Amino acid sequence: MFEKIANGWELMKSSAQVLRENTSLLLFPALSGIACLVVSASFALPMFFTGAFTIEANARQVTHNPLAYVVGFAFYFCSYFVIIFFNSALVACAVIRFKGGTPTVNDGFQAALARMPQILAWSLVSASVGFLLKIIESRSERVGQIVSGLLGLAWSIATFFVVPVIVVEKAGPFEAIQRSMGILRRAWGEAYVGNAGIGLFVFLLAIVACAPAALGFMIGSGVAIAIGIAVTAFLEIVIAIVSAALHTILLGALYVYAAEGRVPYAFDGGVLQSAFARRR
């Protein structure tokens, strides 16, 4: 257990080193977050008037308006597209850095635009699966949540390396799923150990970031509370952006090691080897 924690911490530090040397990579998760907010705002009224919110909110009484499902699916597709597009751009930059290059933001956007057909196709598949899982969850709250959770977990594992495969190998969605599962079969191990390390680090930072708000409430004045909450909100947003960047950088590093057998820049080969128990 302690070895797993140590490995996760080392993988997190290596990802952080790549990010420190390429701080412009933070632009991708920041723009992704802004774009997701724009998408949500754009769909707010259509989802409200069609009843699509009842699907999204996991309501007991599921809407029977077909238009609600059309609007809901369109919302899922646009949201997935935004996330996958910017993640693809970030992975492309990370892979360039792993190979000794010096990536720019333009390199990431060009790579993502070059894979636009694959990204659109994968967004469609991801949205279909995600929306179907949400429908299953909404139709039977307790049983639906269990079934949806199990299927969602299996799907996330099977598609763990899909985005790097799309970026590097320019594979279509179904080929990318097969390739992702193949990489996992050949190099199955604790692929999530680094994500756990990042998650623990982010959790601790998120707790510390609550200090300004807590201090404002301790002071008690309205101005102090408002300033404290504003500072905490800003810090939490920054932490979320950094966390997203670290997770994506680590994903790219794990792909390079698992698919190509090459130790990425800034990462330790021994730590990566311990995170992947390779089959002979």
C-alpha cells in the first residue's frame, strides 16, 4: 500500500514537472472549462422548456417528450466534443514534450484540428454511451444507479487510452477502443495509481484553499466573508485547471510507456514499470 502511494506521488511529481516547464498547457483545460460553461448556458433554455432537465436530474418521473431526448443528447454531444477536443490538444503537446520537443499551444490546436473527424466520431460514441447510461440511471433510481455505475466503470477502463490513440495513431473510435483494450491487456497494472496520487494532492490543496472563506466567516463581517469566498472560489478554479492538466499529462505518459515501451521525458522508468505489470 505504501509503495502504491509512493509511486502515485512520484508520477504526480513527474507530471507536475512537465507542467511547470510548459505552463501554457494550462490554457487547454481553462478554455475547455469556459467552453463547457458556454455550452451549458446555450442549452439551459431548450433543456428547461423540453423537459430534458428531468433526465439530467435523475427525476423519478421520466419525461415522455421525444424532443427532450433530442435536446439532451445534443447537449451531451457538444459537451463531450469540447472536452475531447481540448484533451486531444493537450495530449498532443504532452507527447511532443515526451519526445524531447518544445510544444506550443498552436501545436496542440493544429493536432486536434487534424484529428477532427476522429474527434467528432469519438464524441458521438461517447455521448451515445453517456446519454444511455443517464437514461438507465433515471428510469430506476437505485438499481439504475448501480447498473449505470458498473457499466460506466467498465466503459472508462476500456476506453482509458482512446484519446492518446486517436491523437498519435489517428484511429477511428472503434479501432481506438480495441487498441486501448489491447494496450491494457499487454500492460495491465495499476494504471490509476498516478491518478490516485494526483487526486490526493488535489484534495489536500482543495482543503487548504478553503482557508480564506473560513477566515472570512471567523472575522464575521460581510466584506470579509465576501472576499474570503471570492478568493476560495478563485483558488478552487485554479486547482481544478491544474488537476485536469496533470491528469491528461499523466495519461499521455502512460500511453507512451505502455504502447511504445519508451520512458517519457521527466518520468522515472522504475516507477512506470512498477505501475504496469507487463505480461510476457
